[in-house]
Amino acid sequence: MVNKNVSAGSKYDETQDLVRSPMQIGEAESLYKQPDLAFAHVGPKQCNMRLYYQKAGGWAEFHEK
């Protein structure tokens, strides 16, 4: 989820969500000692987000409607 309320210490408010997307979870090919976050424009009206840490990886796709 991407939430527009990013104030430090504020409680999560679901009504402030801009987008929600399920994430796929898997095992990374390499060991990531620090979190690695990347966004990529992969096609017309499509963006991917990837997050890796240790041997875990997660990714989500976002499509403009």
C-alpha cells in the first residue's frame, strides 16, 4: 500500500491509502545485506516495485486504470 499520511508517529489510517496491491514473495538469488528498494516503469501505464533484504524478495505491479 502507498499511503499519503507520512507524518512521523502518526497512526495508520486506511482512508489515506492512495493504492493497494498484493505483493509476491520469494527467495532472492543473492544475499542483500541492506534493504534494496527499486521502482521501474516497465510498460505503458505500468510500474513495478521490488524490495530485497537478506535472501527474501518481494515485488508488486501497479497498473494505471
